[in-house]
Amino acid sequence: MFQVLGSSWALLLGMMLLMVGNGLQGTLLGVRGGMENFSTFSMSIIMSAYFLGFLGGSRMAPWMIRRVGHVRVFAALGSFISAVLILYPTVPHPAAWTIGRVVIGFCFSGVYVTAESWLNNSASNENRGKALSLYMMVQMFGIVAAQGLLAFGEPSGYILFVIPSVLVSISFAPILLSISPTPAFERTKPLSLLALWNISPLGCVGMFLLGGVFAAQFGMSAVWGFQAGLSIKEISFFVASVYVGALVLQYPIGWVSDKMDRRRLILIVAFMGGTAAVCGYFSGDNFVLLTIAGALIGGTSNPLYALLIAYTNDFLEHEDMAAASGGLLFVNGVGAISGPLIVGWIMGAIGPSGYFAYLAVLMLGLSAYAAWRMTRRPSSHLEGTGHYTPVFYSASPVAVELAQEVFIETALREEEEAERSVS
């Protein structure tokens, strides 16, 4: 771990600052939009716009990197992010914020692709898994720290918009001054959606539903909190609890996934998340119960993302895994675009409680579909499954392919050890 930190500290520090900026702007807009009297539907469009831009950026960034190089792409996109963050309070209008969110989503996606390709290039076969884990922890820390800034700031002013803009600008320095350009950038072409569906219907359906869950957590949590009458500190604490839960439960669930039928675990974990959402629906104004529900939803949904990738891998040859991950991320992105629109419509129809009702339907629906799929296909033999590799849901296709490389390298190492023990 210290070897990874020594070789990649500048990249990790820069990414942490970027995640503070991203985590703060998402929550801050949800609160400020309420103060500006934006309708719930307008806020849902604004929040959905980020995921539209993010999906577009993940498709375009590789082309831009190949055309002008990592350094120029990183610097250009980062400059746009910094500028848009300052423009938000200057033009408080739903249309302007929607355009800004598309731009920021596109730019953050491109920045992630660039930074994660640097990380992949600097990692070796021996420390790639540690590098990915450390990168994921840094991302989580940045988002949680951002909620702390919101708790002690004033959303109605300008300073909370200026701070993430400054942090994003500062984040360029350690990265661009310490990292040389990587070799030629190559991206794996994803499998067709039809081929991916034939390989793993559960993987496709699960990733689509999780896209809606993640979009609600990342985009609509602050909107829900403002409508529910929570204070600014309570909103920031609730959002932070979602990400803390995601980090804390990632590794225990991953450990269990290597020791039991993954479909059964997907069923159980999704049911736990759905039950937590139901509890949140009936918690009323009990903030302690609401926070526990948020932590459990975050702690179950994020591991499900990696679980579904690992489950799909169980039906693939090693050379097809990277291509499949690209298709799964596209399905997840489509679900994320539609998520805020649907939850915004539900909240507009039945009030703030619609937030938890929406999450409950998606998580329990995933659990029910996993149960049905268990009747349609026999389970994989436990000894034939690969290792679970944790990955954060906001990671770009590059990070997911990096996780796939860790998955493949671990499987090949175990096969070699098994052959040596037999001989």
C-alpha cells in the first residue's frame, strides 16, 4: 500500500480534491435549488443532466485523449469544471443549471477517464488491486469531506460555489506537475447489448435498476432533504452517511461473495437495501432512523454494482470481460439518466416520501428478479467463480477495466497455483 501511495500520491491527492468539488456541487445544487423555489420536476431534470453528460463523456473522452493527449484533455476539462461551478450562483435558472450539469458531467467523466488511465499505467500486476482500493477510498473521502463543508457553509451565498471551483483548480497542479503522459490510449469496444443480455440478463437488469438508485442517491438526496424540512447540517450528514455506508460494507459483502452463490447474495443484499428504504419511508421525521436507512441503502447498492459485474464475469472468458464491463456501464448510465426524472415525478405526486418509495421499488424489484432468475438457470459452481473486485459506481470505464484486470490476474494466479499443487 505504501509503495502505491509513494508512486501515485499526487494523482490521489488531485482526485481527492476533485471529488470534494464534485460531491459538494451535487448536494449544494439540491439545497440551493429549493431556496430558489425551483420545482421538483425542474430539479429532477437538472440532476438527470449530469448523468447524461457523464455518459457522453465516457464515450467521447477516449477519442479526445487519442487526438490531443492526456495532459491537454485533463487541463481543458478541469478548466470547464472550475468555470461552471462559479457560474451556477451567477445564473440561478433551471435551464442554465441544466446546461451546466451536462457540461460538468461530461467533464468529470473525461477527467476520471484520464486520471484512471494514468493510475492503470503506473500500477504493476503486483499492486494493481491495492491501487484500485486506495483510489476508491480517496474518492469516498473526498465526497464525505464535501458534505462537511456544506454543513458549515451558507448555501444561499457564493462562497460554497467558489470553494469547489478553487479546489478543482488546485487539483490540477500536483497531477500535471508530477505525471508524464501515458502511452497510446486504447479502449475495449463493448459487447452489443443483445450479446450482453444473452450472457447475463440479471447483470443487465440489475445494472439498469442500480443506475436509477445511484442517480437518486447522488442527485436527489439533497432535494429530498430540503423538501422534508431537514436542516443544512442534517442534509449533509445524511448524504455523507450514504457514502460511509458504501465504503464500510463494500469489503465484508465482497468477502462473502467469494464464498456463496452470487445470485443468492445479490437477492439478499438487494432485499436488505429495499427493506432499509421501506423503513426510511415510514421513519417520518426521525432523523436517526432516516440516517441509518440512508447508510444501509448506500452500503448495499454500491457493493451490488461490483457484485453484478463479478456475477457476469462468471459466464465469460477472460478476454471478453473488459468488453462486457463497457456494456454494463452503458446500461447503468441509461438507468442513471432516467432515475432523477422518475423519482422527481414521484416526489411531486406524493411528496418527499416518494424518494424512499422509489428506492424501495427498485431494490426490491432487483431482489425479486434475482429470485426469478435462480429458477431459470443453474448456479455456477463456487470453485469456478472469480474473485470479487470492489469498484465505486462513479468510476469511468477505465477504472472498471482496471478492476477487470485485477479480477483476471487473480484468477490466472490461482489457476497457476492449482496446477503447481497438482504436479
